[in-house]
Amino acid sequence: MEINYDNKVFRPVSNTENGETSSETVFHYKQKGNILSSEYGGGQIVTGHLLGIVNSGGIIDMQYHQINTRGELMTGMCRSVPEILPDGRIRLHENWQWTSGDRSGGQSVIEEIRKE
């Protein structure tokens, strides 16, 4: 399944309690070739960036870093597995782990926002 994430915008719909993203967080994805990047922020996250590689099935392996509203620099890694929704939008099922702080892991789901 060939997926291009370039210029797609995502918002979380669920997250594990130990995560920092929320429905207020917005991700702006860019993709060139198989390289994915994103700037994001909102809610508990003042600013963040991620960098990843997209495989031929659309699965993203990424590393991220962000500064939260407590002024802490947090880092982690994530694997996002795509699902195409009936309306054509992309939903990403994410398994992530902090590489800073308590190094705990969790799961989140983010969905593409339709551009108005």
C-alpha cells in the first residue's frame, strides 16, 4: 500500500495516559521520497519535531523530540501503522516509547484532518 504523507495534517484521537499529545496537538507532515518530517504542537506540547522513514507499506519508524509546557525536553521513538478510513482519510495506529524521563511506552491513534 503506497501512502504519501506530504502536506497531511493529523490530530490525536486517543493516547495512553503517560503520553503528552492530546486532541489539541496538531501534526503537519512533510514527505520527500521515503523521508518523513513533521513539526507539531498544541496542548501540553509547546513545540516538537519528528523525523522518520516510511516503508513500502506506509509504516513509519520515527524518532521525536518535544518541549512540554513544564519546560522539559522529551524524546522518544514510535512506529505508526496506517489504516485507510472509508472516507479516504488516514488513521495511524502508534506504538511509542519515551527515550527520556521514565522510558515508559504507550499507544496512540491519530487521524488525518480534512483541509477546509
